[in-house]
Amino acid sequence: MNKKSESAVPRREFIKSTARIAATSALAGVAVPHVFGAEDSTIRLALIGCGGRGSGAVANAMSAGGLVVSSKSGQPGGSNPKSGGPVKLVAMADLLPTQIARSHKALSELLGPKKIDVPKDQRFIGFDAYRKAIDCLRPGDVAMLTTHAAFRVPHLKYAVEKGVNVFMEKDFAADPGGVQQILQIGKAAEAKNLKIAAGLMARHSVARQALIQRIREGALGDVQLIRAYRMGGSYRLAPFPRGENELLWQLHPGHPYQLLWSSGGLFIELMIHQIDECFWIKDAWPVSAHGVGGRRANSTDCSQNLDSYSIEYTFPDNTKALVTGRCIRNCFNDFATYIHGTKCAAQFSGNIHAPTTRIYNDQHMNSKNIAWKAPKEAVNPWQAEWQVFLDAIRNDRKHNEVRRAALSNLGAMMGRAAVHTGQVVTWEQAIASKFQFCSNVGELNEKSPAPVQADAEGRYPVPVPGEWTEF
């Protein structure tokens, strides 16, 4: 990983190397605050899903806990005497004890026992473990929902019923029916004045916010085209080994994005940030999406994913956003979002979500033609979202990101469905759809059959345009 991308290490990498994360995560250059104040001022966390992404989010929460948010802007920085305060992890839940053990060890070594205060009787295993972990919390605390997307609905529903705040990672649902339920739960949370943060961290990037302001002021003219790319190496799934528990095998952390019912699939997992950026730039939801995709010849991948996706979104003003993803080795790669206006072009983001944010003099995008460049970010977006979230809890600011996040997720599903079905999918279809890959996710347990079954060769069904149903 090059120096330009070090500050944006994906959370799923957290457990791979505690030492590297200590140097490159949001903790780099930021003093982890000492626990201070009375016990009742501590915001306690319960981590539901103890993989690298969830563990990294705990580190972000700890590093944000003692820092301040401007009382005027609601953004990181400035001075606010009521902002900041102690945060500690008190409960953990996962399907696998090895996941909890690995996460607990890495976090304890990095952050210390005062902040990772999870006794063995508050480390819970199994499909109902989330309930036990959330039950360890009290009003004002935070349930961190970082499992496979399919389980976001029952986990969020229970947390809101229990009256605790929530940080939920993307993806927020695996299908449109899940989005519908997330939206309803979000309304219930708002009625209870609960704070809900959603893991589309780019919205908290100060550099991107600065460019958005300039776009709204007309610096680019009318935005006519957005191009968003994420291209890189391949993600593959080996054949299902007969004799294993198929449900648990599908939910193993080594298979995070390979089944549509559990994760929503690789395309949305990788591209939801860029898709959300497109909607943010246009300040609108798309009216339609159509696209194409496919697999490389002779693919041995046993997952449900395609290797490439290309979607054209159309907005109410008939302008376009082109979103392209490809996961094939030894090909040209790009990881960025570009904007073309009637006056000039801009780059919105760069490699590994870096704040490569700049405006050019015209449509030529090169380093010698930059008209404006965003100031360097003092706080990366992963930490910034936590600073704003914790400040909202401590100072009772309104903070509910559910609707925006869920609808961005739905827009991503439009693109996925357009490629998988071979049809043009409209926003009206998407917002009305109740389609679900698995309608009984909340009832699954260790003895349940897997929602999708492998064939005799251990392969899972792949979407075939013209035949596949997804909306």
C-alpha cells in the first residue's frame, strides 16, 4: 500500500496486522484519550460482528472519543466543552469464538484493558448472540452492527426496541425488501430520538464536502456526467465441500461477499461508496438504471458474483453517471470518481477512497491543470463519522443517517438488478419492491438449511440476464 492510501486502510484489514493498523488507522498521530469523568459519562459499545471491519470501527470510536466537534458546524475540529468523553467496549458477539478471540486480543494490545473491558461472560457466540450483547448496554450506549448485511434488519430492530444508539456498517441490506424494513426501523429510531450512524464515511470527508459546496455554487457549471470506477484483483469462492454445515460455511468470514442473500454480493459491497458519491454530487436519486456485466471465460469461481459490472444511471435532469467495477487480475485498474461539468472537470475521490479532491481548469485532468485542490484532511472520514456521531449522543443533536444510507443502498441494488436481469430498472420499481433473497433471516440458526444450495459440483447459481429475477 502506497503512502497516499495509508490513511484509508479498509477495516477488514484490521486483524491481519495489529502493528500496521496502529501506524495507518485513524489512531495514527492521534493520542488515544484517557478514560476520564464519572462512570455514567462513558459511552459503552457492543460489537456485533468481530471481523476486521468491526474491529477497525472500534479503534475509530476510541480515537474519536476524546476529541471535539465544532458546536457551530457539527464537524470535527473547533471547540466544544461538552464534546468528547470516555468510550469503552463492553460486549462482543459473533458466530465464531475464534473471531472474538482474535479481535479481543488485537484490540486489547492496541487500546488497553481500560477501553476493551469485555469479560468472558460478555463474549457471546451464535445466531442469538447479538441480543445478549445488546442487553449489556444501557440508554445512550451504542450497538455496533458489522455482520453480513442480511442480518442488519433483525439486529437494528432489536437495538432500536432496546432504546440504544446504533452504528451500522454498509451494506445495510441485501435486497430491496431489507431496505424497506430498514427505512421503517429508522423512523422508529427517530421517534425515540435515537442516534443512528451509517458507514458511508465519505459523507464525512471534509475535502469532499468542500468540493460539494463549490459544485453547488456553480464552479463546474452544470454537472453533465459522473464516472466512478473500482477495478482490482479477483474475489473467488471455492466449491462447497460436502459434509460441512452449508449455512455456517456460507457465513464464514473467509466468504464475506460471495452469496447474494447474505451480503448483497461483491458489486454493492465494493461500489456502494462510489454510487453514494454519485447521488451526493447530483443531490438526487436516479430515475433509472441499465447495465451489462459478465464473467471471464472458463471461470472456476463458485460464487454468485460476476467479474464485471457497468451501470448507467439516469437522473431527473437526464444527465448520467457511469459506474464501472471489475475484479479480474492483470488488467488496468482505477479507483476514483470523476465529474464533468459544462465549465470544467473535477476529481471527487481517489485510490482506496483517498481525498484526491480537485477542480481542473477545463476537461483535461492532469497535475499541471489543477485550478483548485482541497486542503489536506486533518481527520480521515472513518474517524470523522465517529466524532460527529459521539458528539450527537453527548449533546443530544439530531443524527439519523438511515434514510440516506438505505436509499443509496437501494440505488446500488437498482444497478445490480439491471445487470443481473438485463432490464432497465426504474426508481419507482425499486422503491416499491419487497423482493427478498431470504425472507426468514431473523429465524436462522445453526440447524437451518442454507437459503441457497450448491449444485453437485459445489457451485452456486449465477445471475443469467433475461432469466434472473431480483426485483
